[in-house]
Amino acid sequence: MNHHKESRCENCVIRQLNSLKALSKEQLKEISDSKVTKSIKKGEVIFAEGERLHGVFCVRNGVSKLSKTSENGKDQIVKIATKGEVLGQRSVITEESANLSAVALNDMEMCYIPKTHLINNINRNPKFTKAVLIQMADDLKFADDVIVNMAQKSVKQRIAETLMYLEKNFGIDQEGYISMTLTREDIANVVGTAKEACIRTLTSFKKEEWIITDGKRIKITDKNALLKLSKGF
């Protein structure tokens, strides 16, 4: 009973992390009556690049990667999406095919909200419209930063920055390893390099004693060194 109550949009604390916080209780109740809660398994595709979306996905738990496939078939991870984020918002509003693919990095719980609620509330609620625009502007700024980093920073700098980002946003486990475990290929796809270059860079970090690895797991042991590298010092 408590889980059912918490899963209602009007009672969900997750909405405070996205544009849904701008909706009234009555508007949230309307969404709750038609949304569908979905369990997504690790590795499962939430939506694919080029797919027409008929609703958005609000992340209740878990992590997914948003990526774009280049002409040579290589994935570029654009963003790691976490709890509270709404996926597919831009494509639904513009009525265009999805520009990115979304894949679960671990087991997830998501709420699927039909597009009619998003569009109707944009049309009748200026506060919600503003919240959506701010979120889309933040996403564009994040994408701009990614492009600048790709153009101006070395692979070593980008990997150092990514490791610190992962630790800051996902924390560490009881042994001090970054809680969010990515494959070497995923890390390479985040920074825009080859898997082999990523492995070489991580090996050099280990030799410098800046990190420790255990399989896919990574522990940062010298954050100051990684910070200096990422800043170009």
C-alpha cells in the first residue's frame, strides 16, 4: 500500500528533481492515472535512435546511458542519466524521431508518461513550460561542454574528468570503489576515444598510483592528481 502511494506522481519525491515539480497536485493526479511503471533490466534498450516516441520516461531508480551512433557504427555516450531525469522530452515536444538511444546500465524502474500529458500541460501551464525550457537549456549547455571538452582536452584529461564525475555523482562503495561500474568500452565511448586508448590511459594512471582497479571497478586514490590533469596543469 505504501509503495503504491509513493508511486503516485503527486506523492513522489522524484518529481522535485525535474520539470514535473511545476505541476499542480490535480495535474499530477491526471498523469498518475494513465502512467505506467516499468522495470527495465540491465542492458535493455529503453528506446532506440530513430524511434518515434509517444511518451517520456521518468527515472525512479537506476542509471542509463544516452548515446548516438556515428556513421562508422561507433557509439558516443552523450550523457549518463540518473534518478529524476526525464528521457525523450525533446523528441516528444518537437515530434521528431529520437536523436539518441537510451540503454539501461543497471536494473531500473521508470514511469512511462503518455505524450498527451506533456503537451497539454505545456499548453495550459506557463510555469511548467518554463521548467521544461530550463531543463532543455541545461541539456544543451551540457552538450556544449561535451563538445568543447572533446575538441580542447586530451584523452587523459577527459578520462580523469570522467572518473571524478562518476565518483562525485554516484559515490563510492564500502571498499572505496566508484559505485557506478562502467566497462572500459563505455568509458571510451563517454570520452570519445578507442577502447585500447582508454585501457592504456587507465594503466598509466595505475602506474602513477592515482587509481586502483579490481576488474571493472575503479578506486580513485589521488584525486588531486586527477584534478590537476583534468585542468591541464
